[in-house]
Amino acid sequence: MTPKEKYRQICREAGATGLVLLLLIVLWCVLGFGLSASEVMVLGLPLWALTGTVGIWLLAILLTFILVKFVFKDMALTKPFVKSDKE
């Protein structure tokens, strides 16, 4: 992988991680504060308490798994790039 390709991949990973963070913040507000008027109880807790804490936590784990599986790539960052004669 050339340094330029590595840089593009790093930017792609950072951008995707930022989008996931933004999505989690928006969903946390919707699932936590948006459901606060709901009177539904689950296991003795209000629905907003479960969705705003445990629900977001589980969603963050799922989205992290998706990022690692489909966006992130394993690459050596310390190995120097050696230019071949063909380039």
C-alpha cells in the first residue's frame, strides 16, 4: 500500500468513525430524551432509561463491529514504503 493509499484509508476510517459517533449522539437524544414522556415500564424501569443507556451501548457495540468488519483495514503503519523500479 502506498503512503497515499494509506492516507486515504486513514481518512476513510476517521470519517466513518465520526459519522457513527454523530449517529450515536442523535439516537441517544431521541431514545433517551424523546421517549421521556412514555409511561412504558420494562423490568421496573422506564423505557427511556433502558433505550438511552443499554440500548445505545448495544448499538455502539454493533456499529463498532460493522466498522471493523467493513471499513477498517489492517495495514502496517511503521513499515517504510519501498518504491519499485516499475513506478
